[in-house]
Amino acid sequence: MGRHRLPEPCERDLYAALNATSREILTLLYEAGHEAGLARAPLHARTAALFFLCATGNLADDLADGDCDYFDHPRVASGAQYLLHSIAFAELAASGLSVEALALGAQTLVAAASYHQVEVRTGSWSAALYRQVGEAIAGRQWEAYLTLLWHGTPLAPRASEIGGAAGFVGHVVADVTSNDPRFYGMSAGDRREVLAAARAAVERLRGHPLRSVAAIVAHADVLGGVQE
């Protein structure tokens, strides 16, 4: 962040937002980029930029859920989100990505973010709606991240399938492990349908023998013990 010459309060707010975002995501992005053969400079630049994008989405989610309690002033959150998003794309543009790659990544993120507006308006969930929202807000999100991370590497053609499956699986695992009513408020039949979709996504991931993918598959083991 130093090269952007931000005022000190800005840096403090950005660090608060970044610290509220899971470091496991940063590790996963770095491992996935390294495994794709990215050179040191683009690996570091793209990983950092994508972590800023993750923090942007995490902050939006925390604001919607009333969980944003990590700033020293209640009015700074929206500005921090705006700044995180701006820095993320500034860093992506400086990382050697083509205009076409940036456009594709941004368009995919638009498709993902649009379903947040559906999610926050939904009070009663069905399997069909759960899958539609989860495959967008999580699946399309990770499809975009891997599209941007793996651009120009041998793994680029796999970004859509791996990202979509990994994002959806992570979404279901997070709901299951946190006892989220979005999942547990559905009927038993709807829960079975969602779990079947998540397990099918795990099988698609198993078809890609990559270390970064194996970590996601291992994380999904919890789905095997869910009471349907």
C-alpha cells in the first residue's frame, strides 16, 4: 500500500479490513498462483490484489449482516470498502494482466456480486434458490479470482471449472460448519439436494490433481458427516 501514499487513517482502516479476512484465503491464492508457475513479481502482485478483492467482499457481507465491528469509527466502513476495491483493480492492472483478462474477471465478478442483492432479500430458502445464489456469489466469485490469477499460465483453461466448484463447495461448508439458517432452515429434502450438488462439485475438483485443489477437497470432508 505504500506506493499509493495513503493518509495514515486510511492505512489503519485498510489493515483492519484485511485482518478481518481469513488468512487461509491468502495462503490458498498464493499456493494456486505458485502452482500455476507464476513468476515472483506477478505472483505477489496478483495474490495481494485478489486478497484486497476478498476483503472487499467480506466487508460488504459483514456490513449486510451487522458484523462489521473492527473499525474505530462507524462511518469509515463504506469508504474503506470503496478504497479496497479501487486498490485491488489498480494492483491487478499493474500486475501484467491484459485488458481482456481484466474485463473478463470484472464481468464475472459483476455476475457474482449481483446475487448479493438477492441473498439479502431472501427469508425463505429452497434448494434451487440456494444453489442459484451460492453458485453465483461464491462460485462465480472464485471463477473470477482464478481467471485473474491464472491468466497466461497453463492452468488458465481450468479457472472456470475449478473456481466455480471450489467456491460453491466452500459456501456450503461454511454454512454447514456455522449452523447457518440459510442451510439448516431448508427442508430435509432441500438439504439433501444441496449436499448432493456440493458433493458432485467435490468430485469435479478431484479430477484436478493440484495441491491447492486438494486442500479444498480436504476441507470439504465435513460434508460427509452432515445429518440429512
